[in-house]
Amino acid sequence: MAGGDISGGKAIAGSVLLTHEVGLHARPSVKLTKLAKTFGAAIQLGTSADGPWIDAKSIVKVMAAKAPQGTTLHFRAAGLDADEAVAALVALVERDFDEAGTQAGHG
């Protein structure tokens, strides 16, 4: 129910500050879930280190998180490619979902 079985085995965690100006809205959520689905690991996303945790591969659940700019996103994953998955998701958020400059234009 919460994004696959993270309990047991090796779990990897990472966190990153959400700097996107409108937060985790539709387009960044789609990019995040698309990337998460490329990994076999069970991946969960939380807006707090204590959860609640949601399935990072579920666009509906990720969009429902409604994380505003300035939120720290927490990822945890378990599975063979958990290391890569967490690193890739953290990097995507750090790169501002590869949207830097696409919403500028007033500057």
C-alpha cells in the first residue's frame, strides 16, 4: 500500500530540498514518477523523515503530496538498484526537474 515493501533487507535513504518555484506540481511529479518507474527497487517518498510514505511510482499519490517550495523531500528505497534510484531522484530534484530557465522569462 505504501509503495512496495521497504521493510527488511537493505534500505537506502536520501533527502533533498525542493527548490522548484511552484513546488511538486503536475509536471515535476510526472518527471519524478517516470524516473522512479525506471528502477526495479521499491521507492517511497515522504515530506518528513518520519513519513507518511507514499509510492514514488504513483503519479496520483505524488501529486497528492502537494509539497510546496522549501519542502525537504525524503526518499527511501529497497531492492537491487536502490542506491541508483535514490541518487537519481535526488539529482532530478537538485536539477530542478530539468526545468531551470523554462519558467523564467521575467528576468
